[in-house]
Amino acid sequence: MFAYFAPGDRKFRIGSIEEVIPLPQKAIRISPRDPYIGYFYNMIAFVDLLQSRTDEAIVWTEGARNANPARPYLHAILVSAYALKGDVARAGSELAEARSLNAAYSCIARNRATFTCVPKICALREATVYTGLRRAGMPEE
């Protein structure tokens, strides 16, 4: 099913996020029990969050987190989505989990340093992910 993941990832990395979601959705339809299904859920969730579809992002990220609970970035997506929805308590709980899994979630600056992107994606990330992380209490430095 990575035949669908790789093109989706490439589209994401060049900023064509509008074209990403159909690829992992097709992979999920073809192989709903795929051992890597969490990655497909994550791809959909992250694009949904970047496009400010927080309810959808939460649903997909919870599915991805259930498939891969040790992935800190999944907790971070939930932090942002929950905080953007105003659920700071749940966001705080997910932030604690992300921090326990990876020190990159100790502050915005450290997290930003781990992520490279094209300007379009960076701008969307600032407006959604980092806004949510700040609302959840993540410090700048």
C-alpha cells in the first residue's frame, strides 16, 4: 500500500495538499487491515488539520494514534486539534504524552527545527499546528 503513500507524501512535500487525501483513502479501501494503516490515517489527519478541518483531523488522528501509540507526532496533532477546538484539558494530556515520547515537543522552536517544508506548508503549519500547541501551553523556547 506504500504505492499510495509515496505519491501522497511527495504531493504533500511540494505543497499540493489538496491532492493528498484521495491517495491514502484509496489505500485504506483496498487494504483496511494493512499493518501500516496508521500512516495513512496520519496523512489524512495532518492535511485535515492544516486545512483547519479540526473535527476530521481529530477522528483520523485518533485512529492513527490507536494504531501507533508510540508516535509522538500523532499526539502533537491531537494537541493542536484539541486546543484549536477549545478542549485545553485533552490537549494538555496529549502534550504531556508527546513530550514523554520525544524532546522535540518541549518547545515550539525545537519542534520547528525538526520540520522542513515548502513555504505554503510552513505557513499552514504556523496557522494551525503551532497556534494549537501555543494554546495548549507549549512555550516558544
